[in-house]
Amino acid sequence: MPEGSRLADDRRRVTSELSSHRSSDGRFVNPWSDSTPPTFRDVITWSRTRRSTPRTQPVLPVHVQPDIVIPRAATDTLSATWVGHSTVLLQMGALNVLTDPMWSARASPVQWAGPHRLTTPGVTLDARPPIDVVLLSHNHYDHLDAASVRAIARRHPAARWFAPLGVARYVRRWGARAVTELDWWNTVDADGLRVACVPAQHASGRTPFDRMRTLWCGWTLRGGQHNIYFAGDTAYHPEFGEVASRYGPFDVCVLPVGAYEPRWFMRPVHVNPDEAVRAYTDIARAHPAAAPPIALAVHWGTFSLADEPVDEPPRRAAVAWSAAGLAPENLWILSLGETRHVPPRGA
Ligand code: ZN
Ligand code: ZN
């Protein structure tokens, strides 16, 4: 009897410790219905069809001169500068924040093969102001880049890095010092900042042997007068409204809009522009009395990772945005290097 009850207790304890997005073998899972990422077999099937997909010359995003304040902006200002892909420099008052820093020529374990950059970064490594916070969404090569992490860790040793479960070891190995690893719905308060790790529907892995071994996530960051949401890589899922209820209202939402075709393959891991707009409306609806956040469209125009034309995501995003009746000035599709300032809230 004592034996049996101890077993039950252990089982209960283990069950409560295992969150819904962690399976018993230590891998992570998307906890929602119909959210299983493509299998290796799916990758093979897709790569066969991909070769025959006709490609026309896309119109790539152009470069403009950034308007970054070095070293730091005034406390009442908030701006975003698009470096390319999911890399954004946010100047949240005097706080300088980078999302998924990716400066390398290829999103790949090696620099002689794998997806190559179609457009150069909009901000050079040397033109960056001191970096205070780096938000990392997951370990895919187009988001977690060893050379970029090393360069930032060397130039900005005081930067604080935030990573989902399992990802801190990479960045520590590459020289980052202050690294905080969080699970979904965990928050950290430090020096007037509140950082929250929030759910995303995606996948992870850098080799054929580590699929789903580390977590993927989005981030919210409140600092001073400003509050931002970086969605990472994600499919549409049911928690966008809950993220906003808990941590919003946001001034800026950095949302992915690219790498969505073919849908049978990409739908479980990447939103298409229509779903990005749906996610945005879930977020905005959570705080109907607040000024609607800016949606900054990223994850396009930099690497060709899917079957849609590289220049299609912003066009489709603009169509979906307008069809949803949203104010055009709140959808930001930036040029590379472009800095845009968020108007004061309520203005
Ligand atoms: Zn990814
Ligand atoms: Zn990605």
C-alpha cells in the first residue's frame, strides 16, 4: 500500500511538472490540435516538388539609411529599425533591444551551402548602438546564428540575452555572459524591465538528431513607458489573445509574414499573411480601449525558405490588413535599414 501510494504521488508530481508542451521523452510539442510540424518524410516530398516550382525574379526590399540614435534614444521615444528577416533593432527609450540577430550570408551550419541571403543587412555590425537586450525565439539557423551571437557578445559583453528552454547553452558557448532561459508563460523582472516568454506554434532543430529538443517561443518586453511583443516564428494558434491579455497592451508587435507555401507543409509552423493579420486582431481585441499596436511585418525579403515569391508576403499582408478594416498606418512594411518612430500613444 505505501509502495502504491508513493508511486501515485510520484506520478502526480511528474504529471504536474510536465507542461502540456513537453512530452515524456523530453522533446517539446505544440500543445494545440493539428499543430504537428512536418516530418522528415514531408521535407523529402516537398523538396521533390520544389525543384519544379517556377520562379520569377522577385522585387526585393530596397535599402535606406537607418536613423538610429547612438548611443541611446530619449526615454519617451520608441523606434524600430529593420535589419532584415526577423532581426529588428528596437530603441525603447534608452534601452536598445535586438531580436533574433542574423547577419550571416547563409542560414546554415556552413557558409558554403544552405539558404543564402538575397539582401544584405540593413544595418552593419559596426553601426549598432550598445545592445542591452537580445531576444532569441528558437534555434533554427535563420534565427540563431553563431557568428552574429559571437560578434554581439564580443562587442556588447553587458547585453542580457533571453532564450527559450534549451537554447541558452548555444549562446553561452558562443560567448554571451548574462543569459536567462525561460519556459512559456515565465516572466523575469530586472532593472525596471519585465520580460515574458510566451507560446508560439513552431518547431526546432539544427541537425537531423535534435528535432524538438529545444523550445521555441515569442517574447514580450515592457521597459520604461514602452511595451513590445516579438512573436518569433509561429503558425496561427489560439493563445495570441491570452498573450495580449496577460502582457499587453503593446505598442509594437513584430510579426512574421513569410515562408508559408505550400500550405500542407508550412501551415503547422508559419503563419501566412492572412493568419498574421488574424493573430494581430486577436492581440488588439484583448485591449479594445487601448490604441491599436503597430504591426511590424518581418521574416520576408531576406532568405527564400518557402515556395511563395519572396516579395509576395508584404503585398498579401497589406491586402489582408485592409480587408480586416484595420488602419493602414498601423501596418509597417519597412525597407531594409529603415527606422520608423512609433507616434506617442493616444496621439
Ligand atoms: Zn524557425
Ligand atoms: Zn524562420
